[in-house]
Amino acid sequence: MTSDTTPRGDDVIVIGAGLAGLACAHRLAARGRTVRVLEAGRSPGGRARTEWHEGRPVDLGFQVLLGRYPAARALVRELGIPRHDMRAFSGGAAFWNGTGWNRLAPTPPSLARFGGLAPGDRLRLARLAAEVLRRPAEHWLDDPAAGRTTEEDLRAAGFGDAAIEGFFRPFWGVVFLDRSLSADAGYFRFLLGSLLRGPAVLPADGLGMIAEWAAAAIRQRGGHVELGVRVSEIVRGDDGGASGVRTADGRTLPARAVVVATEAPATRELLEPVDPDTARRVPAGAAAGVVTAAFALARPLYRGRVILVNADREDAGTPRVDLMCQTTNVTRPEAVGGPHILLASSVTTPGPADGSGLAEAVGRTVARWSPGYAWAAHAELIGVTAHEFAQYRPAPGVRDDLPGTRTRVPRLLVAGDLTTHPSIEGAVRSGGAAADALLAAPA
């Protein structure tokens, strides 16, 4: 809608306190701009949120940060988070094949010994890793290989059904939140190159630590981060440009510019009335979802800084448990007593949107993976978190038609992985791009 006047208000209003919005606001605040971040949720971080249970961090959905993501590393450094608080999954991943475990770390010696692949496939994987590492990870995002799916790329490299079904589909299924391996091959190679260059890490206070530190830094520089505030519409000035927002509680907040940094469905809803052409390009249709159950364990299920991946081709459980991780092994490795926090995620079966049935499925899965563990005696359910739209599905060609940072409305910008690629790096990089565009504009 159009306002009669264009009050000055804040320099920038950022809608959404996910990592994209916080990265944008932090860069603007660091350069002296007045910033107001409006977040509908009760805490910052979006999917990267952390709550607490008896002194232990509990992420609301399992995610890790790849340690060599350049934009994300720069943000962590700028926020002042100590290096020793970025704790690595030094044990890599362990794969359950239905009868036993195979351990894999992203190093050449581990690839050579990995029992989850036949010798010929181990050699093919080593060749693929060497090829990916010959170029910067970001190079692969624009590679011609992006025109084919990940599965097509793997089969072109010589991998057959045994390798794809027993290794690539279970592992990359939890990375993509989609077992179809339909993500474009350029995105797959970007992620593979990032993973091979450095370990996956988790902040000592959970992934939400990054969001909390970013929100604190914005406030310390004079900015505002308001939680529990839902934006209902973009307000436009007499020149047609963005001049502020209207909130669901009836307030009109003026600003010289507005950045929309929400998840894709909410971004499309906000843009549709003011810029339908850009809204159409927001990938808010086919969504990759994930449901995560969090447990407090009186006794540890396993030792080591490792992720457990379900590679059992015979497991047709509904919901199927695709991944487990005892995150306190990473965030609190020195702790002697409990509780030990276990996250278990399902990404591969439709299942109820509220995640019902997952907690019981985890107990059944543990009984198969570790028959001697007294699950009923030691496990307390903390809660189940369902993200129906965790990220968009980057099928071949999808990234070619994403909205850019700028919209058709003057002083209205977009941030979020929906403008780049669905990853923490994509979110942080997009926030920086929106901030840079505003900083480069005439005052």
C-alpha cells in the first residue's frame, strides 16, 4: 500500500532474524546504520535456534556448520566467537548398514578404508574428491554439471546401485533433506568441496549461539532486535519505494529501506502485493522438510564426536529415522554426567506434519542399533520440532531463476538462501549482499 508521507524512522528494517537477516543487520550496524530487526518467533536464528535443557544446549533441528564456509567463517570471526568454541565432528560419520557400522571421515586414509563401499567405488570416490578439490568450492555452483541431478552426476562417475543406495542416498539424503538425489550436481559438488576442505563444526552453545551473538552485537551497536513481532505488509511511500512496514499488532514502522529475510513462503506472501514478478521467482513450492526429536539421556548412547547415519536399505519404517547425533559429545565433551542430548531426524518419509510417531520410531531404531541400551529407562523426550519448509529443493535449473537481492520496488531488498543456495553459507552470504547493496546506495 502507499502512505501519504515517508517518515525517516530507522535507516533499515530487516524482517526476519534468521542468519540471513542477522548477517545483514550486523553488517549495517557495524557501518553506522540504524537498524531494526523484526522477528515473528520467540528467539532469533530461524532454523538455527537453540533452547536449553538442564544446562545443555538443544538445537531445534539438527544442523552443522561446514568449517570452511567463507562467509559464515567471516561472520563468526566478526562476532568474536572464540575458535575453541567452534567444535569439530572429529569422528566424521558412522553408517548403519543393517548388520553393523562403517566409519567415515572426510580424509583420504578414511576413504581408502571405508567398508561401506566396494574397493572400486572407494577409488571412484577418491577420484571424485580430487576432482572437486582442484577448484574452489564456489566454482561448482556455476559449473555446467549443474544441469544434471546429483544421481546423474554420480552415475556418470561410474557409481552403481550399491554405492548410491548404500552410501550416497542415506548420507546426502540428510544433507539435502531429500533422498531423491535430485539436487543439481553443481550444488552437490559445492557442498562436497566445502566438506572436504574442513570439518563440520557445532558451536559450544549450539548453532543458535551464532544468532544470539549476532543479535547481541546488533543491540550493542544501537540497533534493535524485536521478537514476537509479525510483519503483515510492506508500506510504500509516494515515490513507490519501500518506506516501512505494518505489523500484525497494528503498528506502522517507518524506515528508509526494508530487507525481507524470511523463509520462502513468508517472503512470497510479503512480496506478492508489491512486486508479484519477484514473488513468482521465490522457490516456495516443493519444499524439503525435516522433523527432529530431542531427547535427554541419563546414560550416553555412544562415545565420540560422530554423526550416526541410517544406511539400512531394508528399513522401511514410518517415519524412518535417518540420522542421530548425541550433540553433547561435541558441545560438552568434558562433561562427566548427564543429561546427554540426542537429536534424531527424519527427512525421507512424508509422515504427519507434527512429527507424531518419530519419538517411538527412535526407540525402535535404537533397539536395532544398540540392543543392550535400556532406552525406556534412560531416555526422556524433550520435544519434537517439525520444519515443513526447511529449505527449497534445488533441482536442476531452479537456482537459475531465483530472485536477486534487489526487487522492482525501490529500497526493498531480499535476503535468504532463497536468493542463492540452500545452506548456512548461502543465507549468510545473501545477508551480506543485501547490506552491501544498501551501503553502496546514495545516502
